[in-house]
Amino acid sequence: MIKVVFDYKCTKEGENLKNIIHHSHLADVTQNIEILLSENAMYFLNHETNPPSKIELKEMKNAKSNDLVYKLFPKKNSSILDCTGGFGRDAIEFSKLGYKVTMIEENPLVLMAVKKFLDKYDKPNLRLIYGNSLDYLRMKSDSFDYIYIDSMFKKSKNKSKSKKDLELLQYLCREKITRFNLIREAKKNLCERIVIKDSSSSLLKYDSDYSIKTKLIRYNILKGNI
Ligand SMILES: C[S@@+](CC[C@H](N)C(=O)[O-])C[C@H]1O[C@@H](n2cnc3c(N)ncnc32)[C@H](O)[C@@H]1O
């Protein structure tokens, strides 16, 4: 169950959020999640852990090495479509390195948290879109150098900040198997390459031209059609 707590300054926003939850798949979330909303911030308390873990978007140090990102997306200052925006950790990191990033997120709670965070900072290279990236890929008129897909929902005992994010996303996000559809649709688009983030131990099979691996993550690369 998702409970929303808000202060008097954001009554409208809070009531909206409750309405969205009530009329969507989020009403069926069984885990005990609390959302705390104020004028400038939104954070989540995951009561499934003991003690409850707090998930709040903050400016963070880059988690990936710059070299890794440049290997994934070799053309500097190019454009990336991040089809699975989530809390935007990857998208923000890419945008800080000069890439022009468009991130799409379909979950309204996740989107609102990211939007509140982005409103506080100047992120000129980052555009946030609410919607389903499958539809966007089918209909879009813009083109991108790279398409990025991260539907990595693997459970982990690691309690690092990003793992707490992933655990919460697992509870809140409905569709965990859009990856194959997204890859299929992305392949129809003109781009230099499609980068799919996966866990290094994943057994999921799909065509890729090669992989770039770190200790925990495997980035599968599909060459695009330009
Ligand atoms: C594993 S998370 C991505 C984490 C993200 N890379 C980050 O750094 O925070 C996957 C996210 O993709 C979103 N998602 C999955 N399928 C989607 C789709 N077809 N369109 C838009 N968002 C989607 C989910 O709602 C979820 O928030």
C-alpha cells in the first residue's frame, strides 16, 4: 500500500498524487511504501526494510567511470535517448558529461520525484518526458545517436544507494519485461548503437554484437543502422 503524506503548501499536488495512485496499477502495490511530499522535495520511505530505507534524489558523485561512459557512447556531445529513465541516475550522469539526454519515464510517482529534483538544479542537457518509450519510439520524429535501455530489476543484497532505488522501483513499476519489445522497436530506428544494461549474471538471451563488462554489469551493444 502506498501512503502519501504532504504539508499544507502542497495540498493540491498531494491530492493529485493520491488520485493517480487510486486510479492506476499503483493501487495494487502490496508493499508498505510512504511518500513524503513538500514544496521542494519528494522522498520515499520503504517500510519493507528494517529500519525503513529513505530514497531521496540528491546530487551524487558519478557512479560510472568517465572512460566507461565514453566507451559506451564514443561520440562526444552526441544525443542519447534513455528509454527507461527511472530515478535518472544514469541520464544525469550522461548529461553531466556533455551528452544531450532525453529520458522517458512512464511511472507517474517516479517521474514526479525526478521532476522535483530537476527543478532545483540547472540541467540544460537533460529533457524529461512522461510516457511510454515504446510509443515514443514508434512515433518520434527526432533522431538520436544512441538509444539506452536499462530494465535491470535484479534483486540484490547490496544495500548501496542505487540498490535501494532499484528495490523501490521493483515495487512501484509494473512492467519488467518490456526490454525485448523496446529492443525490437529501437532496432527499427536510425541510430549509431543501442546500449542495453544488464546484470553480469543475467541469463536473458537476445542478440547483441558485443558486450562491455564491469564486475556487476554487462552492457550489451547492438550496432545501429547508421
Ligand atoms: C531499472 S529502472 C531504470 C533506472 C535508471 N537507469 C536510473 O539510472 O535511475 C527502469 C525504469 O524504466 C521505466 N520503464 C520501463 N519500461 C518503460 C517504458 N516502456 N517506457 C517508459 N519507462 C519505462 C520503469 O518505470 C522504471 O522506472
